[in-house]
Amino acid sequence: MTLILASASPIRAQLLRENNVPHQVRPARVDEAALKAAMLAEDASPRHIVDALADLKARRIAERNPENLVLGVDQILVFNGALIDKAPDRVTLRAQLSTLRGQTHELLSAAVIYEAARPVWRYIGRAQMIMRPFSDTFLDDYLDTHGDDLLATVGGYKLESDGPSLFSRIQGDYFSVLGMPLLEVLQFLRSRGVVPE
């Protein structure tokens, strides 16, 4: 059975590739902002929102590919009870990182798998991210080094490269920081024979 990853994230595809998971990439086109806004208007929790986003992505692709397993994944950043989205530009990103420094935020990464166009498995990984109180000079150097690449990540950092330099402590699942609760996904895929037991 073929696994389809309903995400355009290069790091998610890389995680599957590096763990010998045969898969295809078919990003789902969904209006994430509209779904978030609707759920926030109904006072939905961050956990319900990230799960709904991952579910919607998987469902969109599964409806057109019912013969395959489809993996939908999404990640959100929660700070002081509010969601923080990907920054649209460097000015916004600098302001977000300035707000987060010296503080704790949480990353939630949801994964939902559809089989025969129905949801059969879901999981939400979490990580608590404690940023150190770095200087403005450090922040500007960090932004200059990475440029617009950081705009592709919800937190404005990449833990797989030099992102750890922003933090004093990280608690929770490393792979959820990267955007997918990989260990749990692999466990499910082993149970379906997609990867060897």
C-alpha cells in the first residue's frame, strides 16, 4: 500500500525518506486561515485546531486516492494561549522572535492517517520550547544569516540546523519540533506493513 504525504514540507518528506518510508508527495490545497478563524470563533482549543488542519489535508487527498494511505500533518505554535502563524515578512518575524525570547512557547504537531478515504489513526505530538534571552545583535545576525528561509517555519527557526542557538531548554518530542510526530507515525506504518516490523 502506497503512502501519500499530503504536505509540501520538505523536512517532512525528508524524515520519511531518511527512515525508508516509501511515499509520494501530494500537497493538499486548503484554506488554513479560514479554518483557524472559524475554529477560534468557536473557542476551539489549539489541540483541536491543529488536529482539524491535519485531518482536512489528509481528507482532501484521500477522497481522490481511496486506495492509498494518506498522511496529513500540521503544526501550530501556541504562546500565552494564542496561536502564532508563520510570519509573512522579516519585520514581522523579528517582532515575533523578540516577543518569544526569554519566554516559553509550545509546538503542537498533529498527524492524521486516512485509509479507504476514512480516518483510521491520529496523534498529536508536543514540545515545550524555552527561548533564552538573546540580544538584539544576536537576533539581527541570526536573521541576516538565514534570510527568508525562516519564513517557511511557524516559529522562525530550524532546529535541524542552528535553531538550538535560540534556546536554553527544549522539553518534549524532537520530531514534533520538526513538524511531524515521526516515531508514532512509523509505529502505525509498521502495523500496516508499509515499513518493515
